[in-house]
Amino acid sequence: MKQGVCKKKYSNLDSATGSHHSSLTVKSSTVLVGISRPPSARPEYDVVCVGLSGAGKTSLLSCLCQEDCDSITPTTGFSIKAVPFQNAILNVKELGGADNIRKYWSRYYQGSQGVIFVLDSVSSEGDLEVARMELHSALQHPQLCTLPFLILANHQDKPVARSIQEIKKYLELEPLARGKRWILAGSSLHNIEAVKESFLQLIKLLEDTQPVPGRL
């Protein structure tokens, strides 16, 4: 069951500096995942999804929503997808990961209840270092630091992909994420069921009001 996709153009003007910056394309869609009949009322959670360009954020979300994954275009502003599961609805706000967009990420953190961070397991050392710094920045941001994190090491199907243990060590999640609620998991378009399972784990963290140690 699919509903239409609505697109709206937004042009932002920084009221503090008077500077005009990127026009944002907002896409919203609702797709039922694994549900064959109209769902009953479920809790909704607003989640922000970030990561560098090319990490695969848009592709993963599109495949989760059963959309065409063969005609993906990079997100240049942000897109919003409402993805219903049996026990909750995730309203995922995906932010573009280009250099000129990342500096505006924090403008769209307000109201978030959880964070999805996607990184490319086969990226260059330089890009992986940038991803590490962006993740650390998000983990320490005042509006995100108490929220549950789902960290997806994408493109695990590639032969040269770094292992989850390698990525965990490189990201230096301990002790930075100690005491926080987080999950580190591999992901791939060729195993979308595993991606769904990771999202369900995030929902469990969102439902849990008591902080728990991060788990792998």
C-alpha cells in the first residue's frame, strides 16, 4: 500500500546573517512495511538521518519504503519519509551529506527523538575520518546527546568492506558513547530484512525511557 509522494520547495534565509543559502527539496511519503491491512494507532517517533554523501542513506530508506531503488538521486536538502512498522511509525528526516549542506545539519535537529547515522564501509580513509568527526559531533550535540543512535555501516556486501569490529574500533565509540543508547550494525541493499531489524531495534530504544549501554 503506497501513498503519493509530495514535493515542496523551500528557500531558506538566515535571519541572523541575512545570507541566502540552499533551496531545500522536501519529499514526504508514507509506505506500509510488512502490514497488509490498515494499522491501528501506533506511537510516532521523529528521527533524523545523517551521513556523508554516497553513504547510501537515500537508497536504504527508499528500499525500506519499497520505492524504486534504481533511480535514486542524492538528497540536496532534506527529505521526510513516514515509515510505519507494526509497533510504531518512524518519521525519518534525511539530511543531505554534501560539504555545503553538513554545516546546516544542526538547524534541523530540533524535535528529533532518535538519530540514524549512515557511513560507507568502503569509503576512503579521508572520508571515513570525516564521518568519524561528524558522528562524534552529533553524539555530543546538545539536542542529540541524550537520544538513541542507530549507526549503520553500509555497503557490507562489498568485498573490500571494513568489518563491523574494524569500524567500531576506528569510530572510537568508547568511551564517547558510554552510557548512551546506541546500536552499531552492518547494512546492505541486498539484505533489506537486516536493515528492517536494525530499525526495529532502534524502535525498542525509542520505547525505552531508561538509558541502556550501547550494544553491537
